[in-house]
Amino acid sequence: MSNAPQAPAAGAATAESRLDALLAAIQELRSDLDGQGRREEVQAKAFEQLYQELRQYKDDFIYQSEKPLLLDLLLFYDSLTWFQGALIRKEMSPEVVADSFQYLIDELLEVLYRRDVVMTESREVFDRETQKAIKLVHTADPKADYRVQQVLKRGFVRGGRSLRPEEVVLARFRGEVTEPTTGSGGSDE
């Protein structure tokens, strides 16, 4: 009977050691979770910083790539305001106004040229690749068929790719249809 009192004490010690082991495992899990949470927080901060740096790089890249164009446009604006002031003050004769206006057009074309944008070459005969017919005029002359009668808007290309086709007025032949003659050699009466 001396064995009976020892069995519950041994069972209690085993249960207590199991509880201690379970508490230790829980503590270890809690420690692992806390460590994982800190790692995720550090990782989230690192991603946020990387995102901010990439956004700044993108903004700087766009600014630096647009800056030359914007400076050219500001110079063009200065020329326009000078021209406007001269017109208001009536400082120019009609010939000087025409020359000054042509200068402004040339200046704008120079801005475009520095961006690899050039006018398409005008053609007398309609070309579907570089021209767009906006209006048709009928002609009785068959030699005038598909001939450009007027350029409404000039076309522009950049790097060999069309930005805008040249808009033109196109002549189309509208003659009388004649009956084909038969090979019989007879007279038409």
C-alpha cells in the first residue's frame, strides 16, 4: 500500500512537467511570432522606402526628359509675347509683321525639329501613307484624277512614324462613260 500514495505524486509531477514544456513551447511560439512580426515590419518599411525612391527617380526622370522641351516652349512663349506687344504698340509695318510671323513659324518648326519632328514632304499625287483626303472635288480632266488640289494642314512625322497625315483636297475624275467599241468594224449609226 505504500505504492498507492506515490502514484498520484508521480502523475502530478508528470503533468506539471508537461505543463512546463507546453508553456515553454507557447513562449517559444510567441517569441517566434514576435520576431516574425518585427521582420515583416522592417520589410514593409524597406518596401515603402524603395517605393518612395522609385517614385522620386521616376519623377526626376520625367522632369529631366521634359525640361529641354519646356525650356524651348518658354523661349517660344517669349517670342510670342514680344510679337504681341509689337502689334499692340503698332511698331511694325505689314511687311515686318509678315516677316515676324514667319520667324515665329520657323522658331516653332525648330522646336519640333529638335524633338525629331519634321513636316512630311508634300506630294502632287495623292499618297495614302502620308496624306488624308478631307474633301473631294470633281474634275473632267482624267489627268487630274488623284491629284492634290490644296493642302489644308501639313503632316508631321517623328522617327519615320506619322504623327499627323497631311490633310488635302483631292481631285477625282468624273467623266462620261463611253461604250467600248466592238471589233466588227461596222459604223455606229
